[in-house]
Amino acid sequence: MSNSEKEQLRRLAKEYIPSRVTEYANRFGFEYTKVRIGSAKTRWGSCSAKGTLSFSLYLMRYPVECIDAVILHELVHTRQRNHKAGFYNELLRLMPDYYERVKVLGK
């Protein structure tokens, strides 16, 4: 991948992801500290203990339904810090088609 392609993905990510995080946080009452866009290749997103949500710019290669599923996944981590039943109960209550959305991501 060329640097210009990578920068284009980064620009798209910075345009799309923070506004969607805000939209979902407002809709469902989540609180977070900030949004970071990185170039991680082994994970789509993460949530720090301090509430920083990080997303891979490579998400922008996928449909918005997939990206939104990752965004909501990380927002749920602001309340549920693990992947136990409570986490998935909340995630699936808010996005019942979560598993369908992330299939293409290999999750």
C-alpha cells in the first residue's frame, strides 16, 4: 500500500469515525474521553481504561455497517471492560445484527 493510499484512508477515517462515535454515544448514553485513528493491522479497535477509543484506519476499506459495528463494540467496552456475557448482551441489545455486520471483518 502506498503512503498516499494510507493517507487517504486516514483522512476518510478522521472524517467518518469520530462523528459516528459521537452519534452512537449520544444515542445510547455512552461516555468516552477521545477518539484516536491509528494504523493497527491486527485489531480493528480498542478501548483504554481511561476511555480513549482507538480505531484502525484500515476499517475504511469496509462497508459502513461493519465500521459502525466496531464503533459500537468499542463504546460498549466503556461500560463492560471484558467480553463476558454482559458485554454481548448489551451489544446485541443495541445492535441485534452485530454478528452479520462483522462477518466480513473475519470476526
